[in-house]
Amino acid sequence: MTTRYLHHNYGCDVAIAVNELMSITKTFLCDWFINCYIRQCAQLCPRHIARLFDDVTTSTRLQNAVAAVVDWRLNKLPTSSYSTFLVTHAVIAGAVSRYAPTVRSCLYWMRELSVIHEDLLVFFVAVVFLHAAVKISRNSLTDELLDVLSTICLQSNPICHRRIARHSSVLSLSQAAKLMKVVANNSRSTVQLIETELSKAYLHRALRCKDSDSDSIYYLANVYLAVLHYTTGQYQTAIDHCTLVMRSQDHSQCSSCVVQGELLPKIDDDIDTALGLAMFYQYALSAALIRQQIRYVSVFTMELFSRYLHIRCLSVINYHETTEAPLPDKIQQYKQSLCDSTELTTTDVLAFKFTSLIKCQTVKRKLTVLKEEHKPAALHHLDTSELDELLQKSAVEHLTKFRQLEAKSLTH
């Protein structure tokens, strides 16, 4: 009895709903939309436009009234948008100067500004870079500021659990690798040079860490620092980092750590050729041995790569003015290390093969980038002067671009 009663009521409810829906016509929907939305929008318009909706009994009058609202809104939009643009412009400058930016606040600003106006992101980056340059010149580069700059450059959250990451050599090295990969895949712009300096900062942070993994990546961090200093023309510093790796008597604890070819910025054509041939070799092996796992070949052994880079550095500076052994002796030592190595990669062999093509270039290279004051005791001290200058330069570039975009928006 109860079941029949429920079924009967359900059938009645469905019938009522069907009748209600059947009564909804196009005319009904139009009236509902006009009364609930268009009339409310018209109340925001000037009075002479709002009065047009007092009589919309014909389709022509309705079209004229709606067209008047649309025209008014389109004419007013540039003015209101530019007002919002100017207000946000002032708020950004005030907020960054008053409150020190954090990773969380930067992520929030970038997300919100992309919704308001993408050009404001350019202005935001310029203001943060100027703020960072001032802080670095006064108080050096802090861990928080390093993470902020990395967030700006990568346009993403650099490291989860940042306070933990600052005491982790692995995570610091990982963040340096992310930045190096971006640099390796882009042309040398001011921002890319900033990313190079930030990579150095993260590698120095990794070296400062005292966690259980610091010993296993100590040499790898020094190799990458040598690479970055080489690319920025600081050859003597690069040599010193290579020497730290070459002097080690035992690399067994870090045999799993290799120099990733995809992270290397432009060093020379020989390394590019070695990596290209290694990739071709890997492709050929994978095609021939489908069911067998092929070891990743675009990597270098740390000690052997350090010796290659060491020789490369000696070839572009006047090694006669240093305490280094002659270049042929260094190549012979490199050969001996290659023969004694138990962990060889294809790229190691190719890189050594190219050393026979290296010749001393003491005069032909530009000497402007070679004049660096060498202080061995400060090898693991991060010099932030270059980063400071690059941030100021990039801020000016961003402000110039912002003014150009602003002028272009006004003309439209």
C-alpha cells in the first residue's frame, strides 16, 4: 500500500514538472533574461539609456536599448580598465617596497596580475628585481631572497617545504639543476645570466649543507660550479673547483653521481659533438636491443669531466703565469685517469679524444672577461656583485618594456 502511494505521488510530481517546463517558451526566457539581467545592467548606465527599457514592447525597441547599453560599456571600458591599471601599478610599487616579498606572496601576485593585466607582470618583475638588488647590496643574498628570485625566474614554486630544503644538499642541488636546464635551453639574455648566478648560489647552498648527503654530492656541486664559472669567464675560479675534484683520492662514495649533459650550458663545440654522438649511439643501441635496458649515455664521469674542463680553462688563459704544469703534462694525466677509471661513459671517451685538438689560445681570446682577482681562500664564498648588477640591468629592461606596452595599450 505504501509503495503504491509513493509511486503515485512520484508520478504526479513528474507530471507537474513536465507541465511547468512545457509552459517555458522562447518569449518567456527572453522576458526573464531582460528583467533579471539587462534591466539591472541598464541601471548602471546614464539615465537617458536606462529610460529606453521603460518601453521594450517591440523587438526593434529592445534591440535599440540593448545596443545603447553595449555601446556605452565599450566606450567606458578602456577608461575603467586604465584606472584599474594605474591603481594596481601604484599598489605593486608600494607593497613590494613596504613588505619584503616572499615565495608565497610572489606566487599570489603573479597569479592575480595575470588575471588583471599581463603587462603588469612585467612591472612586478622589475620592482622585485630592484628590491632584491637593494637588499643584496646591503645585506647580501639571503636564502629567502634566493628562493624569491628563483620563483620569479621560473614562474613557479621552486621547492616545496622551503625551510627544510634550505638544509638539504640534495634539494639545493636539484633547484640549481632546474635553473641550469633553463639556461642551457635559452639564449644568453640578462635573465638567463641572472639564472646562472642563482644556480651558483644554490650550489653554494648545497656545499654549506651538513646533511648526510652532502659528501656524496660535494664533488658534483664543485663540477657544476666550475662549469658555470667557465661560461661566465672566471677561468681561474673554474680551475680551482676542478682541482678540488681531481685531488680526491676516492670517488667510490659518489659513483652514482654523474654530470648531466642536458644541464650543461654552451661550453664548446667539442662537448656538443660528444653529446650528439652519444645520443645517436644510444638511439642505435635501443633500436638494436629492444628488450634490453640501455644505460643513459649523455653523462660524464665527474673526475674525467673535471680534467677536460681544467685543460679547456688552461687553453684560454696564460697558463705560463700560473703554477700549473704545462698543458701536455695535464693531458697525459688526463689520459692516465681515463685508463685507470672503472666507470667510463661514451662521452668520457669522446671528450678525451677531442683534447688533442685543444691548443693554447693565450692571446686570441678576449681578455676583458679574464681579469678576475683570485682569492683561493674565498673559493666557497659567493660573490653577489655580478647578480646585483644583473638585477638592476634586468629591472631597467623590464621597465622599458612595460612603458612600451603601456604606450601601445593607450593607442588602442
